[in-house]
Amino acid sequence: IQQESSFNPNSVNSIGAVGICQWLDSSRKNPLQEFATSQGKSYTDLDVQLEFMWMEMCPNVPKTHGASQILTTSEFNSIVNATDLRTATDIFMREFEVCGNYESEIVKRFNYAQNWYNTYAGK
């Protein structure tokens, strides 16, 4: 998420992707906006984006307002149960963020993930 938007819920990139996860096409951006409206909030609200992201990621969370299950149960479990951060980061990048090859910058993403892990692990 840091690579995509620097955790800025107001982020809009050059092709119109929005929010912390850079939701873009009508199958992801429009449902985010519909979900926010149903909550009486803007799609730029961080709590809305985090809740919507969890809805897209977690297989056991009911989907509303056109949200899709982005991760398979296996992919979700692989992230949650990963014993190394590089594997979890790679799966999240490829299967949830779905960034292009030129955007991946996996070393940078891993370094960001490692920094956040070091900051919050065990707290």
C-alpha cells in the first residue's frame, strides 16, 4: 500500500486509480464508491477504504455493493499463514494489488513491508 499510495486515502494516480489501494476499473472503483455512499461517507474516508479492502481480501466477509472476492481462499490463507514476509508481500502484490510488471518494484515493496513489520510486530 505504501508503494501504491503512501497510505493516502485521497490519492489519485495519472490513470484515475484512487485511494490507498489504487482502485481503478469499474469492478473495483465503482463498488468502493457505492459502499462509501451506503455508509454516508466519501470514498476517500480511510476507514471506508480499509473496510472495503478487507471485504475484497477476506473470503469469510460478506460482499456488498458489488464488491468482489479478489483473493482466493488459498491466496488469503497463504498471506495470513506466511512464515516469511517476502512471500506474503509477493502474494499481496501479485494477487491483490495486481500491479503491472513495470510497477512491481518488489525490492522496494519488500523493504516497505519489512519496515512496517519491524515497527509493529509483537506489539
